[in-house]
Amino acid sequence: MSQNDHGQRPDSPRKVSQEDVETGSFVDHEVPVDALPVPLVDKHHGLHRGLSARQVSMIAIGGTIGTGLFLGTGRSLAQGGPASMLLCYAIVGFIVYITLLLLGEMATQYPVAGSFNAYATRFFSPSYGFALSWNYWFNDAVSVASDLTAAQLVLQFWTPWHSWVISLLFWVFLVVVNSTHVRAYGELEYWLSSLKVATIVVFIIIGILVNVGVNTEHHYIGAHYWHIPGAPFVGGFGGFARVFVTASFAYGGTESLGITAGETKNPSRNMPRVVKLVFWRIILFYLISILLIGLNVPYNYPNLSNKSTTTSPFTIVFKEVGSTVAASFMNTVILTSVLSAGNHALFAGTRVLYGLAVTHPNPQAPRIFSWTTKSGIPLPALFATSSVSILCFGSSFIGSGQLWGWLQNIVGVSNQIAWVSIGLASWRFRTAWVRQGRSLDELKFHAKWTWPWGPPFVVFTTSALIIIQGWSSVIPKFSAVDFFSFYIEIPIMLFMYIVWIALRRLPGLKRILEDSATETIVDGGTSSITSIVPKRVLWFDLVDTSKVDLYADEHKDDLVDRIEDQEREQRLKGKWRWPWKVYYLIA
């Protein structure tokens, strides 16, 4: 058969160009998968949708299964005991799962940069959104420092040598990876997270074996460590309450699913899948692992958690098998998890700062942070976020264990504030949706069973946790440093709120005062002075749910999205549908 002038067979499908995608000059069912153009790139730079469903799923797991689980559980066990640890992690896990469903509704409908920070600004209060965004950016920046500090703790298992050198090398590596392309970040996170998931599965198997007698002492442990003096609740109510903040630190990262929404392919399909599937895996990994830790490691194990060091319960359990190689392997995995968690925090913090700079119509950060490379990387935001991690080097002076504990408290409370904010934004979003008469069927993802109690439940329960978890810093003896680490986030949020609302209100107040006396012309040509009563300046800016625009930024599936959906449906109906179902379930 002859070829046309372009060297293409007349009956072969025409390749779709970028112009076709932008103008819409195509017919969906006539476009084969291999005719797709390269992924869409914003002509004016901006972020790229380069993260696949499998990468987003693993990012959610990788951002959560990290230092909080591998190291934080040691601190939780030492401070609260096995029963407090299991209960607190279960309670916080349920709260975070509801929070994730609420976030999923908004992130699927409006997959924008900045995520829940943007939703708080849009649906609740611009000033509160400003304070929240800067607070969460600081949270991510401190998380990088926390993870680099944790690396020093992990390295102490092998050598007391200057571990800050490794922290510095890790920092350089993370900055380089995040400076290339979002796919590089996603791929690194995918494989590191896969390693962690596989290791936890192995840990669960080994933990069961150690408990039933396959250990160095060759005896059945059972629930013996739950009945030693001081257990299972260590430190009374204060010890129990204190575990909440370490649990919140451990679960932190799930809310950043929304931050990846702005760079996720086909968010209408992928975001709901990630929300519904990922967290069940996290609950499974966390609760079973924590139960086994509490059964196999006594709360008073030497050097489990103190000012100078923190030992991972995972490493202890692997050591109980009687193999030094197994313990070293586990410690190596923990070190890679530290790298993964730092990678995740640096990515999230960079995107939050970028989201602040592109907030419309009033940017909430300097415009320089909105600049991106052609690859879609906001370099100025990346460098600003990574620079804060210099905090990790403070461990040389005050002790890695002590510093990591303080950073863990700060990040944990910041995570809780984020969850409260998601609840507030969802509450107002749902109110606006119903008040403006839009059908619930229009929601791309609808968590029906959380209506209407979901948002108030998250707001009130998490607020209660923030208040009570600092109990041990006040009773029986006041500790200024611990109290500071538990509650410093609250005055910072209040200060940032007042700063932004003042910046927005004071120009208007000045104009009102200047116009309080105005010369007017009356009939007959004479002039008089009319006193104008100044309008009251409001120091809050709650969004009017009856007027907020619910159509702006709604995601419309493009050609790439529709082709991906068609390809998926064909696979699930074809000859190999069962292998594909398993693949989509796992990946």
C-alpha cells in the first residue's frame, strides 16, 4: 500500500500533536494509546503532572512509614508503655483516615498546588490559610532537619564517628534529586518505599517468630512485657497523653497526598484510588507492627530513648533473632527510610512555598518562589526549604536524641494543626456546595458515610489532642523546654494570622480615617463639612459560603486522562483482566 507525503500509511492512526491537544481537534475513540503526545507542559513553565498512580500511592506510604514508625515507636514505648502506644496509634490512625477522606473530596475536585492550604484559604479564611501555609512549610522544612538528625541516631548503631558528615551528604543528595524532574523524585520515592513495605512484611513475620520462641533465649515471650513493673501504661495519664504527639508525628505525611494532586496524572481517577486504598495499608502496617513491638521489646530496654540516643525497636527485634547481619540489614533499611522521609518532606515543603507564591489574586509569598524551570521545578522554593535543614547540625551541641525529640514534638503538633485545618476547610466546602444548590452527584469523589459528622469530628477530636498531649510538661513538674516544643506552633499561627489580616486591613483603615471628614457641595453653591462615620474594620475574614466560586479550578479530564481511562477499562475487560486487577490493586 502506498504511503502519503509524510511517509505515513493512509490507514494508520495519525499521531496527535501538542496543538491537537490544546485545540481539542481530535476524536477520542479514534486515538490509539501509542498516538499520544508527550505529557502536557505549561508554556509558561509551572508544575508538571508527572506523577503516576503507583508513584503517588507509594509517596503516601513512604511519607508516613519513616522515622516516626522506625524510631518514634521507641520513644513512644519508653514514655507511654505498650498499651498506651497501641491505643494512641489506633485513635490517631482513625482520625487521620477520616481526615484523608475529607481531603480526598476536595483534592479530586480541585487538584491544585498547595492543596489543603489552598482549600483553607478558599473556603474558610484567607488569613488563616496564610498562617496555615507558612506553618506547614515550616513543618516540612523542620521535618527535613528531623530526618537528617535521625540519620545520625541510626548511624550510632555502627560507629560514633562524626555522623554529621553523612547528614550533609544526604542533604546534598536530596537537593540534587529534587532539582531535576518530578519523575526523579517520584521514582526514588517509589523504590525506597517499596523496600520499606517489603521490610515491614519481613519484620511482621520475624516479630511473630521471636515472640513464640525463635529468639536468643529460646523461650516463649507472649505478653510477658505487658506485665513487668510499670507496664502496660507507663507514666500514668501523662505518659498516655504524651504518646499522641509522637503518633501524630508518625502519621504525618498522609495529608501531603493533596499536595501531590497538582502534579498527579488523571487526578479524577487516581486520587480517589489512592485515598481509599493506601491508608488501609498504612493502618495494617502500623498497628500490627506496633503490637509486635510492644510484645517483643520491654519499655525499659537500655538506650531505647534518652537525650543522647534513640534505638529502633525494629533493630532490637531483628537482633533478638540472634543474627548481627539481620540487625545491620534492618538498620540499613531504616537509614534508607530516613532518606525517603527527608525526600518526601523536602518535596512537600517546596510545593507549599510555591503554592503560597502563586495564590490568586493576592500572593502570600514573594513572587520569586513561583518561578520554575522548564522541567517544572520551583528552584527558589526548593533552596529556601532545604536551607532550614541546617537545624540538624545543632545535634552536635545538645545531643541527637534530645534534639530529635524536640523536633518530633514540633512536627507532630504541626501535623495536627494541618488535620484540624482540613476539617475546617471541608466543613466550609460542604456547606458551600449544599448552600449553592449543587448536587452531590457532581462530586468526583464522595465519601458518603462521613456526611455530615466527618469535619466536626476531625476538628474537635484533633483540637482535644493538641490541648491534652502536653500534660506531662506541666504536671507533676513544669518543663519549659518541653512545654515550648508542644505549644509553640499555636502562638506562631496566631501571629501569622494577625500579620496577614493587618496587611490586608490597614490600608483600608487608613483610607477610612482620611475620609472621615469630607468637603461636599450643597445646593446654592456653598460648601459644608459632612462627618462620615468610619466603617468598622473587621479582624476576621471568614469566607461567605454562599458566594465562593465552586467552579474555578475544577479538574476537567483532558485527552491524556481519557485515553488512560480507556486503556484501563480495556485491560480490565480483556483476556488478562485478572492479572491487571491484581496489578492495579498492588501498584
